[in-house]
Amino acid sequence: MDNLINKDEKSILILGSYHDRPFERLEDLKLHLIDKGYIDTNLVSDLNFDAVEKERNRELTGLEKSIIAIETAAQADLILAIFFDDCDNSSLVLESKHIISDPIIASRTLFFGEPEALRALPDDLFSATPYSPKEIDNFVSLNEMIDSILYTRILMGL
């Protein structure tokens, strides 16, 4: 049945924050989705900002970080916002308040993470309950859960 879905036509953005291993999980998820056929899968994390800062030899402003993430999010068919409990103060979580406050972008966003990490985002974003898997530490389970959600959403027209 997977053959009926044009996965390569769907653009997915993984918007996440990291601290050590959680970033590895996000990178693994990106590669997993690409392997599953979601060719246009991108990852925006604090590491992206670190790389740009190193390239420009200066620290990015909050506005510059927002512009990078908003431009990427605006082009995505679906955004997976994944925040881990030790990332409350990350710049990406803080900038996400601006990114996801756009109603069109918010309507294409699924939230994953522990309640402590999601607390940094505005309450009005949660008209739908965020996914909060207990197995957030097990990226294989997270991958499988996202596979199931994506399959259902694509069948419904994403």
C-alpha cells in the first residue's frame, strides 16, 4: 500500500532542539524518513544555527534564527516539532514561539516531547493535544510512531 503514496512529493521539516544524544535521535529520524521515501526531509535544530554562526564568524541574532527557521517551515507540508525535556532554554525552542505562531504553519505542525519542554511554547498552540510518548528516549519507537502518523495523514491528504 506504501506504493500508492507519493512520499517524494511531501516536504517534511523536523524542527527540534538537542542536547547530546537527542540530536542524534533527530538526525536518525531524518535519515529514517528519507529511507522510508520522504526524500524532502529537512532538520532545523540549534546545530544548524551553530554551523551558520561558525561560517559567518559571529553569533546570529534571534531575528536571524527566526528567519532561517520560518523560511524553512513555510516550505514544508508537515512540521514535526520535537522538544526534549532538557531543552527548555534552547534558542530554537524560544524562537519556535514566533515560527509556529503563524496559524497556517501551526496547522501543519505536530508536537512531540515531554510537557516540560513544550511548556516554553505558547498555550494557544495546543488546541490539539501534543503527542507525548513515554518512549521519547527510544528513537526507534518515536520513528515507528511517526511512521504511523505520517501514513495516516498522507492517506487523508496531509
